[in-house]
Amino acid sequence: MAKRNKPQMLKELETMLAELPLLAQASEDTDLLHDLITTVHRMVAEKADRGDIKIISRAFRELRYAFKTFAPYHEVRKVTVFGSARTRESDPAYAQAVAFARAMVEQGYMVITGAGEGIMRAAQEGAGRERSFGVNIELPFEQAPNAFIHEDPKLIACKYFFTRKLIFVKESHALALFPGGWGTMDEGFEVLTLQQTGKSAPMPIVFVDAPGGTYWTEWREYNVRHLLERGLISPEDMDLFLITDRPEVAVQEIVSFYKNYHSSRYVHERLVLRLNHPLPDWLLKDINRDFADLLSEGAFESGGALPEERNESDLIHLPRLLFWFNRKNLGRLRQLINTLNRAY
């Protein structure tokens, strides 16, 4: 395909701008479209540096393509697997990743990885091409797509780590980490921070070691000794994750997280937990007694969908637990979700 010259691109731009009013009239998201256009207009008016514009343009294109790729699979739960690209097939952790991914697919999940070799290849080997996504990062080494996802339409290429991380977390319902290097550590602390601060929806996080391995148990000891004992994190933060060397335990941790808890969202300042089963009176009473510290005001209430949720037709039928959450004790929120699940 011939490269377009600037006059051609200018003509295309003029055509798109002329069509914007019609698009805005037909869209339910006119406010968001307005914000996007306003941001671009301000960058032009402020004579933004070309390098800054390139970052925004590339990030926007990467995210648009990723969201389009994942959209047909919106209803399918997914687990993201992190781990070293340098792990060899002979490493026991490789076999653990294969077994874990295969078991998750048997539970109806799809698997997302960084599309590279090592643990990523192992997870996609276990899941199979049909049930796999790959979110690759463009690097000068180590990160060519593995054979199980190469040239698959569910393979996405990213230039920036920040867009890649956003995709991993946004599209996942669970996270599994196997032994790895700084990249794996970075991803692990990133997802824990997002959970601890409430910047991502509650989800199960499992750290899976090789059989009898100490990689993650020693990592946990470091967190206890240098973070927890110094008061840099809270005791309940340690409930945000599970460490195991058995793939079947990791699978059970993820599946059981959604036994009663379904999903959540904020409606104004009120947190709405959607449930798979109605809340019995005795459980609501226990929750009000045991988790009152999570409330900024009022009490825990059971109910149905709020008017603001009417556009989510596939979720309207689910029962709810509603409360004014203080947005501080996210580890305790995880304990509340565990309580909801254990009741069933």
C-alpha cells in the first residue's frame, strides 16, 4: 500500500471532522466524545511537542485495538499469567504453568499472557490457541511471540509497558504469577498496589511456585519483615493474595472467588457488590456486626439493581449488597468477599 502524503491525510482529516456532528448526535457517549476532541484540540492550541503527541497517538491506537480484540469475549472470564520469559521447558515451574492454564480452561476461563517464551509459552500451551490471548511488548530481545499465539488474531502488540499493563488488568478476572525476574516482580507489585488502593476491581491473585519451591514464600517473608512489621502495609493486605505450589489450589482459589461474588461498581459514592445468590438475613446481620469498620456512614443493605445500573441489562437480575464504603480498607473488603463466598 502506497504511503499517504500530507495533502491526502489533510483531506481525510477534513472529512472526519465534517462527520463528527452526525456521530455525536447518534452516540450515547457524546460527553466522552466531546472530552476526547477537546483534549486533542487543546494539545494543538497549546502547540504540544511532537514527541508528546506521538505518545498519546500511539497509546490511544494500542488501547483502541486491544479493546476491539477483547470485545467479542466480554462475557468470558479470563486469567492473566505472569512469569519469566527465560524459564525452560525442563523447569518444574513450566509444567506448573501448563497444568494451571489447562485447568483454568476446563473451568471455562480464557488465558492472557505477555505472548513471550518461558512461563508465557507454557500457559498458552496449556490453554491452547483457541482459548489464549497474547499482549506482547516490543523489545529488541526476548519477546517474539511464542508458537502457540504467533499470528493469532488475539495477539496484540504494545510499544509501551503502561498500555500493556492497563490491558492485562482491565481484561482480567484473576491473576496468577509464577517465578520470574524484575518484570514479574513489577507486575506483581503493580497489581497488589491497584488492589490495595482500590484502583482495580477486586479479583483473586495467586502466586504459584514450583513443587516444594521457596521463591514466593521467601518473597512473602520479605514483605512481612520489611513492610508489614514496619507498618508500611496493613495486616489485612496480606489477604489480597494466596501462595501455593499446587496448581489445583490456585485454580480453586480463583473459581471460589466467584462462587457468590459476581462483580462490583460504584454508584456515586456507594459500592454495589453484585451477587450470584440472594443474601439471607442472618448473613446480612453478621456482616453489619463484623464489617462495620468498612462503612463511612449508614449500614450494609441488601437489594436489587439501582436505577443507574439500568444500562447493564445482563446484570440487572442479580441481587446486591450495597453500602457506603470508606475506600480505605481494601484488604478488609477482600475479607468481606471471602465471607460472602464461604456462606455458599
